[in-house]
Amino acid sequence: MSRTVHCSKLNKDAEGLDTPPYPGELGQKIFDNVSKEAWQLWLKQQTMLINEYRLSVINPEHRQFLETEMEKFFFGEGSTMPEGFTPET
């Protein structure tokens, strides 16, 4: 059975996530306030950040960077785009 949340990213009511997607307090906040649709947008953003900045998810500094960007993406001014990045058309 699906649940509905008021998505903080999309500013609309939408289907919520099935489980917290990230550990800890941030994961619970995302679970409570982010839709599945917005989570998919984050996964694309995260992939772009990992590729453009050549991040390694086993590096603690890189994981912290991604966590900060995730929080900004959902609850702040939005995730940063790499300098000079141009999306594929």
C-alpha cells in the first residue's frame, strides 16, 4: 500500500518512499518529506556529481560531500552543478 507525502522538493502531494533511503536522521527526514519522483531526480543528480567530480563512495570525504549535496537538493537552495557542466541534450 502506498503512502502520500507533501514533497518538499516538488511542493506537491505525491507517492512517498517505501522505506528510509538513507541511514540516520537525514534518511528519516527524506522518508517523511520526499516523494519517489523527487528521489529519482536525486539519484540522477548524485550520479552526475559522482561522474563529474570523480567521487568514490568509499571515501568518507566524498560521502560527506554527497550527503551535504543531498540535504541541499531536498531542503535547501538545491545541489550545486559542477563548473562548466552542460547537460546532454
